[in-house]
Amino acid sequence: MTSKVFVAGVGMIPFAKPGQSETYEKMGAEAARLALADAGVGYDAVEQAYASFIYGDSCSGQRALYEVGMTGIPIFNVNNNCSSGSTAIYLARQAIQSGAADIVLAVGFEQMNPGALGATFHDRPSPLTHFEEAVNGAVGDLEVPSALRLFGAAGLEHMKRFGTPLESFASIRAKASRHAARNPLAVFRKEVTTDDVMNDQVMWPGVMTRLMACPPTCGAAAAVLCSEEAAKKLGLDTRVWIAAQAVATDGRESFGDDMRYAAGYGIAKSASAQVYEAAGIGPGDVDVVELHDCFAHNELVTYEGIGLCPEGGAAKFIADGDNTYGGRYVVNPSGGLLSKGHPIGATGLAQCFELTRQLRGTADQTQVDGARIALQHNVGIGGACVVTMYRN
């Protein structure tokens, strides 16, 4: 990266259960207004906007942002499955570094329905066909939702390879609840213990209980990015900047015999390696992490994918408390997707919201003492993984 891109402002509304939120355009507009207010600029200063969502008709981004202003700027709609929000940030940063714009808005929103995720179109091939075939070959056609089957298979792979106990996944969920209890924007703020998670409704015997999976939620978040020139000219906040960022998509290994790769382990390794090299900073220098814990299984596998611990070392990493306050890293201080909620288009921007506040030192009850370097991991099966490093 040849010039710095700053996160000048962030905004997020409280996430909610399906049926208990405003409609998508109201949520998106409110998050955008909060980010603009945090940055101290009006919508008329924004030169481009990127809007992320997956459950919405074409041009939903325009519908949401027309509630904020109608200035005629380019508005781009972004759908990269669960990594849509971070992809919007990536495109906004790229627009600034290319010289196409100086101030860019990224906003993500999702108005979701209850229940497991499913396909929208049933009259054409699924974009997840290769993933489904790989998982079916490994574990058979189980009568469980496809996302649960994919990430459960990745966790089962880890258990078989390294002897990882089911309690390790349960401990991740319990940790998420303790963090979310400090976060007023999280949906599920009740603390649960590892035993509570282990004794919850069984979704896949020996592999997953209900509490190990994140539920669908509704919400929105946004960020205003700016160039160095705009920051100097307008006196914008320059405390947080993007030190490095990478997007990786699947290679052939994603459809082999190792189910961790089907769930994004390989693209997490690739994207994070690119980020560490570009920033000249290794995982050992990171203070705080927001990663994509759509299932406790994915959080555990991702610890190793992004280099927080050695391959096969996740169970010890968890047992030693190195994923929470007082340990080596604080992972998902927001409560993560498991407790904060996962309104898909908003998730990557909600991660940015949390990490920006952490590096500013304004995260209130979730604050990680002395946080200076933050890492964000956001994966969408189908697929894309976006890894971003922020610095203070």
C-alpha cells in the first residue's frame, strides 16, 4: 500500500432477532448516519459508496442510502456471501488508494428471516455445489442444514486429526457469551458455561450442540474511509488506519479430503499470510482479533489458519485462556457472531466498528488494554476470505 487509508468514522445499530428490527433501508440509513456523524462529515462529502447485503433485491444499497441523501454519487451493491461487509471495505479502500475518491462510505445491512440459511433460487445450479459434494463425500448427506454440515465437518476433521475434544468448541461459545455480556449492541447477552453448551440441544451427535451455532439476526453497520489528503484538509480522525488487507478465494484444495479447507481454512491462511507480509507484522504482534465465528468450529479452525497458534494447537490455546482477556489475544471482544449476531451483510462492518473503537481506546466495557494492532477475519463460503489489519 502506497498511502494510508484511515477509518474516519464508524457506526452500528443494535442487532435484533428476525421480526424485531426495522426494515433494511431504515437500518442501513441509520448506520450510515452514525458513521458520518462519528467522522464529522456530511453525506455530501462522500464520493462513492459500497453497500453490502445478500438477502435483498438488486439496488437495495441505493434504497438505503437514498434515505441519507441523493447526491448522485456512484453506489455499488456488494454480495460476497458472509464476507460481503469486509469486501465492501476492501473496495472502498481500493477506490481511495487508486485515487478515484478521497472519502468513501461502506455500509452493510441485513433483514433476515428466522431459521437456517437456504438458497433463494431453486431453478438453477447452486454456487455451493462443489462444497456440498465435498462434504457429502466426507460425512454423507446428513439431515442437518447445509452450513451446519459444512462447518461441523471442519470441526470433526480437527477432532479426528488432533484429538480435539468437543469441550473446546463449547468453551469458545462460553467465552463468546462472557464477552457479549459487556456489549450493549449484542443480541444474546446471557452468560453460559461450557457445561451449558455441552448440555444444550444436540444438532449433530458428538459434533455440535445448538449453542455452538450462530443464529440469524438483523442489523446494520457502516464505516467512512478517507485518504491522507482528505484527513488533513478536513481535520478528520486519523487514529486508525488500514495497514494491510487481502482477499483470497478458493483453490483446488478446498474440495479435497480435508474438510477444514472446504470451510475456509486454506483461504484464511492465504489471506492472512499476504497481510502479514504486506504489513511487515506477524501474528505475534496482534493485540485484538475479530474473526468469523459463525460456528464455534470455525473459530477454532481459524485460530490456526490465521496463525494465532500452531496447527493442531487450538485446544491448548483455548485451555490456556489465550483467546480472552488476560491471555495472549482477545478474540471477538464484541461477542462475535455467536453472541453478537450475524446479519450477514453487516457482519464485516460490525467487526470494523469494534476494532476501530478498540484502537481508539473507546470500546468501553469491551476495551482491550493497550490495543494497538487489530486483525479482522471475515469469510464467505462460495467463497472469499477477507483479512484486514488495522493499526493505531
